[in-house]
Amino acid sequence: MNKLMCAKFCTLCMLLLLSVTTYGQNNVIDEVVWVVGDEAILKSDVESERLNAQYEGRKFDGDPYCVIPEQLAIQKLFLHQAELDSIDVSEQEVLSRLEQQTNWLIDQIGSKEKMEEYYNKTSTQIREMLRENIRNGLIVEKMQREIVGDIKIVPADVRRYFKNLPQDSIPFVPTQVEVQIVTLEPKIPQEEIERVKKTLRDYTERIEKGEIAFGTLARLYSEDPGSARRGGEYGFQGRGEVVPEFANVVFNLTDPKKVSKVFETEYGFHIAQLIEKRGDRVSYRHILLKRCREKL
């Protein structure tokens, strides 16, 4: 009888284990790709870092799905050592870096709404995600400084190191040259300047008549590669983040339906349109036509 009960119990356990395994395979939320001590590196962590690197234009020396877990593992080792050494960062440091990072993302992506769409999260969720990453990054930086803080290297150490290296281990450095260039910029004919200004005035007229959207013209004709693909839009910027000639126009715009007069900066000729003002920061879109001499 006991043997029969034991057999039934074992069979039940096996069926339960099989059902849980099958359920897990069909409902995978995340996966553990590496484990460092007691810390797990999740597949979502790797994918998030890959997407960030892709948007920032960072390249990896090898397969990102191999390189990124290794980088995250090294970071976790530093964090573990920092915990042992009671190394931490202040909340003010984290908030300061968080504000910089959030503003940078908004500027790069175009707006807060586009940032939320890109990450498929609310701005609050994005800030919370960034907060933890930033805190960890600051702690790692502080831990690295602690480790190398007492290390002093003199030129003799460097020479000794390279002298002892096998010849086939010394990296090849290509020949470099130093040159001096004399540049003469041709004088721009006044008729060319007037032609560019007239083109921008024509754009303004078409926009204000409702014939075409500002963003469409920016995508088609703006020569600012940083904003043209976003319809000429820049995220919120402070006055000190743009050249004075640009700031004098953009920060004095008050009506989002109006287009500025044609104005000139060191980059060329512009028209601009206000999107939104928040305190001493503005979000705007603009069209740039570069100086005529660049086309001569």
C-alpha cells in the first residue's frame, strides 16, 4: 500500500513539474542570460542597452549579444565591490545626471512624446529606469577612481612595459602627418544671398497659407542634418545651448502659428517656428539653408 501511494505521489509530482515547465515555455516574460555571483543579467537588460547604443550611434567590437552581457557583468563586479567598500553616491548627484540625460534624450529624439513612444514607456517610467542606471554608473565611476587613485605611472614605466612586450603583440599605429591649410573663402554675390532669402520667404508664405506643413518642408529642404529628419524639430533648449543670433530670434517667438523672419547665423540662413515654451527653455523647429559659398 505504501509503495502504491509513493508511486502515485511521484507520478503527480512529475505531471505537476511537466505542466509548470510547459506553461513557462509558452509564457516567457524574461530570460537570465548571465549570472554574476547572486546577480542575474536579464535578456531585457541586454536588449535595452542594445537599443540605447543603437540610438546613440555606439558601435560594438563584435556581436552585441556577447559584448553587452560582458560589459554588464564587469559593471556588476564593480557594484559588488563598491557595496563591500560602502561606496555610494548622493541623491543630488543622481538627480543632476538624470536631468542632463533626460534633456539629452528629448533633444535627440525630438520631444517628450516621441521619447515615450520610442521606449514604449511613460516619461515617469523612463526617468525611473534611467535613475537606477545612472546611480549604478556613478557608483562604478567612483569605484574605478578608488581602485586607480593611488596608482602613479611615469614615462619610464610605459617604456619598460612596451619594451617587454613581444613584437607581434605591439599594435600597429599608422603613419600620421601634421599639415597646415590656408583657406580663402570666396565672396558671396549679393544676388545669391537674395535668392536664398527669397526661397525661405516663399516657404514662409506657403506655410502660413496652409499649403504645406513646416515639418514637411524641413524634411524636404532643410540642410541641418541633425533636425531635418525630425521635421526640423529640436527638443527643449536653453538660451546658452544655441548661438546668440539664433537665440535672439527663437526665444522671442510667442505665437506657435507664426513663422519667424529670415535670419542669419554662422551656419547659414534660417526660418523658425515656436512649438512650446517651458520657463526659460523653448522647443522649436527650423529650416536651414547653408551659406551659398558652400555650393559654389
